[in-house]
Amino acid sequence: MIIDTSFQRYHMSSTGNQELPGILMLHGFLGSGEDWKQYADRLQNDYTCFMPDLPGHGATPAPHGVTGTFEAIGDSLAELAGKIHPAPLHLVGYSMGGRLALYLALHYPEQFRSTVIISSSPGLKNPEEKALRCESDKRIARRITTDFDSFLDSWYGLQLFTTLKKHPLFSEVFERRKANDPQALAAALKQLSTGCQPSLWEKLSENSLHTGFFVGEKDRKYVEIGRQMVNLCPNSELFIFPGCGHTLHIENRQLFLERLTGFLAGTP
């Protein structure tokens, strides 16, 4: 389906009965709403799952030039949420989608019931570090448009994805990533980069939603970030997935579903 907001047109799929509680599921960089389908199919007897392609990914066009800031995209997702299902919805976001989900939870708490943040962060604290990261991601964006296949090889060569590359599903994931439009991805990266988003660290103490931080045991950087977040964020819990890395929801689908459904069921 197509959902128009005042800022962005979104392509979105959904499963489940509209009378059921809703879940807005936000994918990571290089992904699409299709990434969530296998989980949505398992959840559809209890929840309506909404899976938009984020700007520049899948069938959703790239964000609009200089106006396409992280905040504008986050605000447009809040508008989308208001159009698709009566509030409050549950929120689930992975990596880049997790940063957007956290933005939504902290800026639009009245629209949401709970948040699950997977392998993600509130952004960077240090302005100098943010500036360096933003410039680095602009260079990556240029590489995406000049040699996409080489970029994908190097991207999945990062230590972040060591456990995923050893997983039987890696080739399937890799082929889906190749279906993206490099120009649209590059435009999205310039707007959704960790370096270009506002830091949300200082707002964590304002959290009012039941929040779960899901991290993989072998993803040490995000385990530490998760520990810091849960210490600062009221109403939150940290879930560490044994033997998993950054893509814990792919590496152990069954455990992910068990913990997700348990978390959702335990939300007041």
C-alpha cells in the first residue's frame, strides 16, 4: 500500500486484522519492510504489523533534498503512524530503524505503547565525533553510487557482521540488499546517518514507554551502549542474545520471536 505524509510518500505492507493491537516495524540500513515479513506472519493472529520501506529503501523514494533531515523523517513516521492505526501502537526498530524508533518514542510518546530497540543507539554524544561520522558517511554515500557491489562486499566484511556472514541465511539477505537503488540509498544515508541525527542521550531520562533494548552477546559495542541506555532510561530492560551479533533477529529467529512476544505481552 501507499501512505502519503506531508513530507514523504511511503510504500508499506501489513499483516493481521486491523482490530488487533498494532506494531510499527522499522528496518535497518540497506533493508526494507520485507525484512519483517517472516515475523509478522507469526504475529498476525495477535497483532497487526505495519512494515514501511524507509526513505531511499525498497519502493519508498529517497528523502527530499536538503529538507530531508533525520528529524523530518522521524516526524513523517509519526504522521504515518497516526494514519494507519488508532494509537497507541507498539514500536520495533533495528539499527537505523531503531534510532528512528527511539526518536519517535521520545518525541511522540502519546502515539506509542512500547518500544523494542534492536542493536541500536541514541546517536553520538560528542559534536566532533558527529561531524567526523557525518563526513565519513558522505564518503560512503559516494562509494555506493560509484561501485555498489564493491561497497556491499566491504560493508558485510565489517566486524559488525561476522556472525551474520557465517549464518545460512546470509546469501538470501545479501541478494535482497542488492535489489536496492544505489542513488536512493546514498541520499538516505546522508539524512539518516548516525552523525547527522540529533543526540538522544539526554532525552532518555524522559522516556515513559515500556522499552526493551535487544543486543547480541558478540556485538560488544552495542552491549555496552545497551547497558548505558538501560541505566539512563526509565521503564526499560536489556535483553542480551547468547551467541548472536548485530543481526540477532536473523541469527536466532526463534529466540527473537519468543522474547519479542513475551515483551509485548508484558507491556501494561
